[in-house]
Amino acid sequence: MRMVIGIALLVASASPLLAQSRRALICSEEVSVRLSEPAKPDAPRTEELDRRSFSLTSGGDTMNLISAGKSEFYECQKVVPRLNEGRPRNTMKCQNGIYFLTIDYSQLKFAKSQMNPESRTDVSISYGSCRVP
């Protein structure tokens, strides 16, 4: 019984810490482009996409991106710079099936890409900035 009470107290005292470790951000794309099939061989191969805004909630090794009522779940890990690199310091890289997202928590900037190996036109990239709500 003492063990159960001890575990309950530990969980109750840790929940504010877990809440503080979760980060919520509102992000807006500044540029969003996608590869397209060119009409002519020398034609540009990119087209602009509508810029999106979305919210991110991250905590530890997971991230949830919510945009237009849809949720995307990502697995994340901290970016560790190589010996010859001075940056990135406070950056996470996250991915799921076809999306890859990096976010710099120091400057609140992100870069997001979509790479679907089944379709050449499902390749896109966007970047932008975030703010704390």
C-alpha cells in the first residue's frame, strides 16, 4: 500500500514537469514549393503552393502537427552537431512516413519537406517561422 501511495505521489509531482517539458508553437510557412511535371523539357519544374499555418506540440521524442483539423504525428530526436560544426544547438529533427521536419527552438525557425518515393510530384519543401502562443 505504501508503494502505491508513493507511486501516486511521484506521478502527481511529475505531471507539472511533464507539462512544462511540452512545447506548443504556432507556425507559418513563408515559402512553400513543390516539384511538378514540366510541360516542356526546359520549363521550370517547381510550382508555388498555398502557404499554411499550423500548430506544433512537442515533448521529448514525439511531435504532433495540427493543420486544417488534421493531425500528423512525428518521431523526433535532438540534432547533435558534428565536431566541425558549430550549429545546430537547440534543434530537433522529426519524421514520419513521408514528412521530415527540423525546428530550431533558439530562433523559432523550421524547414519541412515531403518526399513520397511512389510519386515524383509528391516532393515539396517549405520553411518559415514559429511563435509561442
